[in-house]
Amino acid sequence: MSKGKGPRKRRQPAPEQPPPADDEKEIERQTEAKAELIPPARRPPTALGADTPSLPPREPPRAPLPARVQRQPFGLVEFVNALRDALGKLLDLADATADAITKRRT
């Protein structure tokens, strides 16, 4: 079974034919005498692959393509990291401001 093809469907058996009449009977074939039968002429064996042409030369290997720098699209992870950095800097600024205010009062 090949890719994309279903299983083969079974053929229906050929209908049986009625027996032939006497005048339509097949004539019995006569066989030849064994002395008259001659095997086909044979060729002498050859070396394996002697008649086959040689393979074409291989192509030289190609140079590998230069590696590309893959840039990931600005996604949710990058957004969260940027937001965390901004909040950290904002908290540092607020802490420094609070220190400056408390030192001025005392």
C-alpha cells in the first residue's frame, strides 16, 4: 500500500461458464518430443558491472551559509524585563530622595 492510497478492493470472481457443447470442445494440444526442444542461446557471463557506465563525478561540497544573527521579536518576556528594570531604577530614585529628605530634617 502506497502513501495516500487505501487498500486494494477485491475483484469479484469470474462467473462460471456452462460446459461447451460437443462441437465446441477444445482440441487437445499435442506436445513436442523432448528431442526437438532446444533451450535458448546463452551469453557467456561477464564481470559484474562491466556493461554499466561509470558514475558522473560528484559535485564539490558547497561552502556553508554564513550564520545569521537571529533577533527575537519584542515579546512579553522582553517587556517584563524592561518594566522590572524601570521599576528598580524608580525605587532607587525614591530611596535616594527619601534619604535626602530625612537628612535635611535632622
